[in-house]
Amino acid sequence: MTTTHLTIEELTKMGFKELEGDALDNNGYYRWWGLQKNDSELHVTYVYEAGNKFLNAYLEFNGAALGKKNFSSIDINILIELM
């Protein structure tokens, strides 16, 4: 299954700010973005393997991981509206 993800430019345009990422085992790493609105938080995490190869994306709303790993700008805009 191919995982689709938004570009960094798309996330930034939606108002996300990059937070501190970190290294993972096997020379991988993750990058993490957050958006706060009212009393809610939305986080997007991208995981990369060694060699900057994209591996997976995760979406969290108010600390709860959402089961959908393939998400679009429409999905994120709906969550932002709910905030």
C-alpha cells in the first residue's frame, strides 16, 4: 500500500509549525508539525528511513492517534474546522 502525504509547503500553508524531530533506529528520523487552534491541537508526523526515504505519516488530534494513515488536505481542513 502506498502512503500519500502532504508536502511541507502544504502543511506550512495550512498554518502548521515544524516542531523538533529526532533520530530513530537504523539511521531513520522523524519530522513533526503542530497546529493549535482554540483549545485543540493537531499534529502530523512523517517518518523517514535512512537515505531520506519517506516511510509513513501519522495524524493526531488532541493527543489521539487517528487510524487513517493516508490523509489529504481535505481531511486536515475538516479537522481544522472542527477545532
